[in-house]
Amino acid sequence: MIQVRGLTKTISTGTHRVEILRGIDLDIPKGQVAAILGPSGSGKTTLLGLLAGLDSPTSGSILLDGEEIAGLPEDRMAELRGRKIGFVFQSYHLIPTLTAEENVLLPYELTGGGPDGASRARELLASVGLAERGEHYPVQLSGGEQQRVALARAFITRPPILFADEPTGNLDSENGSRILDLLFDMNRRGGSTLVLVTHDQELALRADRRITLRDGRVVADEP
Amino acid sequence: MNANLSRIVIKMIWVQLRQSFRALGREPGFTAFAILTLALGIGASTAMFSVFHAVLLAPVPFADPQRVVAINTRWTDTGRVTIRVSGGDYIDLVQAHDIFDAVGRFHGGEVGVQLRDRAEWADSYWVSPDFFRVFEAAPLAGRMFTAAEAERSVVVSPSFARRALSGVDKAIGQIVHIDTHPYEVVGVMPEGFAFPAKAEIWAASPQMPDNRNRTAFNYQAVARLIAGVTPAQATTRLETLGVQLAKAYPAENKAKLFAAIPVRDNVVRKVRSTVVLLMAAVLLVLLISCANVAHLLLARAATRTREFAVRAALGAGGARIVAQMLMESLALGLAGGIAGIAAAYGGVRAVQWLAPENLPRMGDVRVDWTVLAFGIAVSVLSSVLFGLAPASQALRNDVQDGLRASSGRGVVGGRSARLRNTLVACEIALSFALAVGAGLLVRSFVELNAAPLGFRTENILVTYAHSPANTMPKMLASTRFFEQALGEIEHLPGVKSASAAMGLPAGRYGSNGYYGIDGLNVQREAGFRLASPRYFDTMGIPLLRGRDFTVADQYDQPFVAIVSDSLAKKSFPNQDPIGHKIICGLDSDKWMTIVGVVGEVRSDGPGQAPGPELYMPFQQHPIMANELQIAVRTTSAPEAMTNAVERKIRSLNPEIALKTTTLSAMISDSIATPRFRTFLVAVFAGVALLLAMAGVYGVMAYLVTQRTAELGLRMALGSAPSRVVALVLARAGTLAATGLAGGIALAAAGSHLIESMLFGVQATDAFGYAIAACAIALITIAAAAIPAWRAARIDPAVALRQD
């Protein structure tokens, strides 16, 4: 369950202040798939960053499973991210010096996972169709393959909440479609809450709910 | 549970280390450069630490080494210290039973020893019966001599036993002759016992010294302190004794005190400052290496902003990221450490090869466990040192910004850039300080070589000759033998002139002490030399007034002397010294008539100022004249005459021990220590400058890469390539100027370290600083030239597309 109340984010450029989010109120129930839509500059990526604890709000409150994250110190926040949150980034963001399997395993190791990490990583890689590519480095994988590795990585810690920022933005339509199928399938099996940011209306239609932002405000919230 | 946790932690460390090594393997150029840089710093410091440890830190190989002290004499009025004591003082010192368990005395050096079939030089010392008690040393074979065996028995080293006495087992009971006097070998010392250094024969001498006056410092004293008494406490007690002796013997002991110095400190006192300087210099090189790798890692970390952001987004806390960075540094440090320690083995051999023969304890220098531990500790500490900056940088990255950053590009400016610039400026400062030090030492060494010696060194063959004699008739016979030998050598083809002396400049032997002159109740100090006729002519020492010694100046004739110009001016101001009487305590109490005045000579080598000298004809001082240095001026290369001269001497007396060198080699040996430290500091400074150059290059190359788009834009807007070059060079110049400012302060602060090692040049010599500054300017320009050239060749169209 994600609860957001009165969330604002303002940045100062030195000479003037820019209000990116102007008071967001949201409730996203457990297990829901919510798509955040909006034109460039509407604040959707900033909202995602705040919900994921990657950034801190200027004011307002964010509760993840009842736990207030606004204002948490960075180390505490990192620990919470490792425990509760999975990410899928538009640019995959794999570590270039780690193999595919090690990339998948990374969040598991960071959260002090047990001895079954390697087998789970291999299992996840197999579920995204990359069972034979575990020893490959990111540079040896195609864009679609890299994003599939990123998907496997996002699910390794069985996070209750998953954030995806334009997960198909860097992919062609065929690969994009395959990634989405995998994402929704894995999410359904994992039973996690999924919040994704997208420009893609077609993708948004596959979500349980569509939240549209404009100029830092929620202008539409439809099932 | 705890075992499980440990297993998990160890596994995590192992996984992290493995990943770090693999990541380094994927960047072979960066890794090779970083490892090479670290290997240089760690290798050089480990090699030098092996010297530092063996010479200054390792305990001497005696039982309870902290209780073994040497007794020195110190003058409170001049501050002068000598490692010797006079015989008279020694007799009083041994009475301090409340601080000493045992007191021993020794004197001697290299002397001619007659064996069954030949004579040879051996380091021989006459030691008091309690000498070995001081070290609690036991023989390897045989026994120690007793007080009743003075002048009859010797103990020898195992190497001497093997070389001269057919082996350790066969040595006991054999007879060796020193000055025709027979000594029975009663014991062989164990391999590790080498006190004094290189000693091969320890001959028994009486419990109390023969020479009991208080102005001739003929002996060295060592003592074992009573358990619980520290050297400082012993010194306090000896000072009290010194005050009492000063009251009892005001003429001789005025302002004279004694000190108990740990024997190790006494042995290494002359080289301590050199070894400390070299260690300090090499640590600067290590620091520069670390700074170099740190800014390389900083540049690398700047390109990994996104990776750190991803790790943070996936749950890595600050400690985890710092740990990862430090682990990567550790991987690099360990690789550099392994390469460095391997290099240190070669470095130790090189240092041993380069080290002067008289550098004490060099035989003990090796890469042992202590040195290995140092190398490993240095590797790990270096890792932390150069890993901290990039780790702290990674910690400061903003996660959101990092996720948005492009993968291959870092950030221009900002804290990371400032840190990198600071590190390179520090490298420049440290290398400048080293370059100043090296420059000053080189200049000093040049001055040393150019110092007027007061004699000519070229084409002089020197043969050390020991003619055995222990009675006055035999000693007089020795002087006649030397006269005859000199006459015959002078007739050898290729010989211009031949002479002999006791106390040749820069030689191993000499004497000094007080002299008196008629009509003046003043005692002054001078060097005492014996010389043959034509000695001054052979050596090229100018005779300023009066006459040279002649064959007529024999033992049964009126005693005569020649004085140096400074002695004449000091003791006979505004007078002609010729005809005045002079006396000294060398070996006779006869007054001598001054018959000549000669020029000043640097008797103790080029580094020591000339002092007053008193020359006496060797025929009139037979007690001191059976061991002379025969100086032969040749018409061509003197080494070629070695066999002819030695053959001629041996044909006249086969029992004579001979050893030949050249005067040039002796002078060269006398400045071996300055040459050694100058060479090493210059090498370290060269390495430091190269590392600093690499640092400047790294920063400039990185800057150009990061600012490619900006430089492209400037060129698109009409900036000429020369302006772009100027921009890069100006940036490098700013770095160099900042480094120089720090370097000048550092060099000035450290100047006291080398002040005492300089000759003919001040530690604050502006010329030295200017040369070092020029070196820094040159390396800066050289280092920035390639990045500047690359910047000038940027294609604006391509550069702008990269942004």
C-alpha cells in the first residue's frame, strides 16, 4: 500500500524556484498496477523517484506499507529500497563489469540474502529466457536481453513494490511487447504493487489504473 | 550463528574481491598503469625499509642487546663527541660497579698478520679480558682467553679460521704472529658475532690499558648494564663521575663528560641521518604513487556515477558503497604490493651493491618477515589512502542525478575535479621538495668533488705495508727497510717518485692529539702524520717555507717537524715558526725543531675542512712507523704498477702484509656515503617527477575528454587551435603553480633534514630551488602537451554531436 499526502517538490536554480510537484495525494492499494502518464515536464519521473525513495520531497508525506519514508536518512532509505522495492529502468542500468547472473544477484547480495541466491538468479534468468546467457556481460547482450536481465534483477528479492520507469522506452516494439508481457506476468505471479511511468497509452491501458499528471498536479485518475 | 555470519561476510568479501579483480582485468591499461605506479612506490619503500630496519631498528645480535652500551666522551665546551675514551679515564670508568655488570675495552683495526706461508691484512682488535662478558658471547670452538693470557692468546672468526687456519676444527692451538709476536688461537667465535664490524681476530690485552694518560683517546669502551639500569640512567651516573674527574684532573678533564650510548646507536651514528633521509625520500615517492592512483581512481569513479546510483537504488547503503570502493582499492593495492615486494628483492640487491663499504650492518639487510609485513602493511594502508578519496566521492553522488547521468562521462568541475587537482598539486609539491633535495645534494656532491684537496690525486699508487716489529731494534730495522724499499721502488720504470706516510689523506690510519710549543703553556689539537723525504713532493703538497725531511733526519739525530700553514698561523701568529720547538704525545716526549711549513691538506677527505697538521719524519718515530702507506707517483695509470711495486717490497721482506689501491680510489671511497645518498635521492626524485608528470597528464587528458563538447563549441565559434592549446596549458600551469607554492614551503620546512649533509651549498640555495622549479615547469609542459595537442585537433562537428 502506497499513501501519498500533500506531496510537493521544489527545486531552486539559484535565481528562482521551480515547483515540479504541487501537492499530490494518492493511495495505491497493495497488488494494484498503476500507470503514471503525462507529458514531458509534468513531474511523473520526479514522482516515481520520490515514491521509490530516490529523492526527498520538499513537503508532504509518503507511506510505504505504513512506513513514512519522507525525510529518512539515506542509509536507512537504501536499506528500505533493498527490502521493499524493485526497479526497472528505461536504460536497463546494468553494471557493466558484472555478468548477467551477477547483475541479477546484486540486490540479493546487497540485502544480505541467504545461500539460495545463485539458484534463484538462474531460475529468474531462465524465466526471462536467458538461462544460457548468465555468464555474459551486459555489453555482450542486446537491448532487449539487457532489459530482461533487469526484470529478473527487479524480482530477485521478491519486492512488495515494483517501480518501472519507461521500461520499454529504449526498445523496439517487438522487444517492448515481450518485456511488458514478462513484466506483467512476473508481477502477477509475485503479487507485488507495480507503479510504472510511461508515455505509451497502449501500455497504460494494460494497467489497473491510470494517473495523469500535468504541471505537477494529478489531473486525471481513472481505473 | 556467529560462524554462519562470519562465513557470509567472508563470502561477501571474497565475491567482492573477485569482482574487483575482474573489473580491473577489464581495464588493462588503467590497471597496468596503477599497479606499476604502486609497485614503484611500494617496492622502493619496502627495499629502503629493509635497509632502515636492518641498520637502525633491528636489535644487535647479542644477549639482552638493550643492556649493551658504548661509552663515549663528550666535551661540554665544544659539544664535540668521540666514541673513544682515554686510558686514564677508562680505569676510572670500570669502577662504576653500580651500573655496569661488565666493562670491556678494545682498540685496533686492520693490521698485518703473519701466517705460516704468507702475511695478510686482517681486522684485528686487542680486547680486554672482560670484552666478551659484555656481549655474553660464547665461542663456537675452543674457549675464551683469560686475564692471565694477555698478549699471548687470540680468538678468531670462523671466516678467518677457514681462510688462514685450515678450518674451525684445526684452528685451535695454531699460532699467528702479529708484529712478530706469537699468539695462540684458543677459540673461534660463532658466525654471527661481528663486533667490532668485520673483526677477524680478537687478541688478549691486559685488564687495564698500557697508555694511561687522559689526553690520548686510544680506546673504545663497551659495557653491559646491570639489569634495570637504562642507558640514560647510566649516562647520568657517568656524568657525575665526569664531574669528579674534572675536579681531580682539571688540566686534562676540564669540560669532559661521558655517556652510555646503546651500542647499536653508536655503530650507526654516522649513517643514521643518511638512512633516515633516504627513508623519508622514499616515503614521499610512496605518497606520490598513492596520490597518482587516487586521482586515477577518482577519474574512474567519475565515470561510474551511474553504477553507484544503480547500486544505491538497489539497496546499497553508504557503508556498502565505501566498502566496495575500498575493496577495489585493496585489490589494486594487493596487486601493486605483490609486484612491489617482488621488485623490493631486486631493490635490496641494488642498494647493497651501491652502498658504501663502510655502511654498517648492510650485511644484515634482507627481505625478511618484518620487511614482508611492512610491505603488506604499506600495500593495505596505501589502498586505504588512495581509496578514500574516490570512496568519499562515490558516497556523495546523488542517486537521481546518477541514474540520469550518461554512462561513460563524468562530471566536469565540482568536488571530484577539485580533489583530483588537489592531489596532482600535492604530487607536484612533493616531487618539487624531493627535486630540491636531490638538486642540493647533487650540487653539494659536485662541490665536494671540486674541493681543493691540497694535494694531487692523479697517478698515485698507494700500498699499505705492515712490517712486523715489536721491539725497538726491530722497529728501527723496519724504518731502514722502508727507506731501502722506497729507494728501490723509485728506480722502477714508470715511477716518478716514491714516498711513505702514516696518515695519508683519506686513508684508514692516522693519529691526532694535543701538541705543545716552547714558551707557551697552551695545548692545541692537531693531526699527527709521519712522512718520508719527498712525501710532500710526491703528493704535490707545496712546501711554503723551510725544508723537506731528508735521509739525515734519523732516530739518533735531533728531532725535527714540519707544520701545516694553519698550525703555523694559529700557534705562531706574526712569527716565523721555523726554528721553534714543538712536542706531541704521539710516541715520544722529545721536543722537535720546526724545519718547514707546508700547505693545507684535507686529511679526512674532501668533506672535511683542512686542519692543523704536524708532520714528523718516520725514521724518528719507529714505534708508529712499521705500518706505512707507500705513495708512488707514476708516469701512467698507477694500477699497472701494482704487481711491480708489491713484488719489489716482498723481495726485500716476504713477511710484510701488503694491500694496494690508488689515491683516487681512496678519495672516491671517502665520499662514498654522499655519493650513495645523492644517487638514491636523485633516483627517487626522478621517479617522483615522472609520477607527477603522469599525474598532470592524467588530469589534463581527463579534462580534455570531459570538455570535448565545450572545446568543440569554442572552436565552432571561432576559437583558434592555438587558443585551445593555451587554455589547456594554462590549466596545467595553474596546477603546477599551486603545487610549486606548496613545494617551496615543504622544501623549506624539510631543509634541516639535509642541512648537515651539504658541502659548499646552503639548504636554502635559490639556484637549487630555481632548477627544481624549471624541472617542474618542463614536466608540466611535457605532460600537458599531448592533451593540448589532442584538444587542438578536436573536430567541432563531431564534438558537438557527442553532447
